[in-house]
Amino acid sequence: MSMELAEGMLNRRGVSVSSIADIVYRLQRKYHPTLTMEQCEESVRAVLGKREVQYTLFTGIALDELAEQKLLPEPLQSIMEKDEPLYGVDETMALGVTSIYGMIGLTSFGYLDKEKIGVIETLNEKTDSIHVFLDDLVAGIAAAASSRIAHNNPQATLYTVEGD
């Protein structure tokens, strides 16, 4: 398994690395004025390079696709078709992705889950396919990539202990 496989699965479901990077850029540009889209794409790919992210993505996409084919047992099939707001398993899986680069990803994920920015909104509004997991996983990937950029920002304030 590889990052290329993960990217391919995302592309097949209508999500590109650049569409996730666009969300990352929107989250970080205020705090990182020299940030480029290339850096955002690199950060998204770094997140996608993590095996645990790949496994989570593969699982979520598989469940979405099985629901589209009506192959899930009840009541799970109905829950997925309705994108039941109290289901929460989709957010739980995505939260695992957000924490890879620290807790700062958690606040970004919460914001993205509520605001549905960019491709997240597109996935959430599609009625011809099921993206119960994918919209949250994309938000989790974007939040983690944003957190990675925040932690690596060379302009961040460095604090020292007096006497050092």
C-alpha cells in the first residue's frame, strides 16, 4: 500500500490533493503569510504517506462504496443512506487522522466539520453518491496537514527559559 494508492482512491471519489491543499491554505494563510500552495500539497502528501491514514481512508471509502451498492446490513445501510447526524463513527475515524500532528488539528477539524469548506462541501452535498466517511476524512486530512504546517512554521515564536 502506498500514498499513490491513497491518492488514486481519493481521485476516484472526486477528491484531489490540490483540493485538500486549498483547504489547508485557507486555514493557515492568516498565520503563515509566505505559505504557498506547493507547501500545502506537500503537507497533504505527508499526511497521506502515513500508513494509519491510508488504512483509515481505505476503510471509510469502502464503507461509503458498500453503502452505495446497498450491501451493508440494516440498520447500518439506512444510517449511511440518511447520513444520520448522531452516527458519529465517521467523525471518530477522522479524529484519529487529525491527531497525527498534535492537538491543534482537533480545532481545525471541528471548524471544517461545521463550515464544510471547499471539496468537503461538495462531498457533503452530493446526492448521487454516499460520502458519510469521506467528507470527514478529507476534513481530518486537511486538519492534520494544516497542523503540520503550523508546527513547522519558521516564523513561529520560540520561547526560551531565562538563563539559557
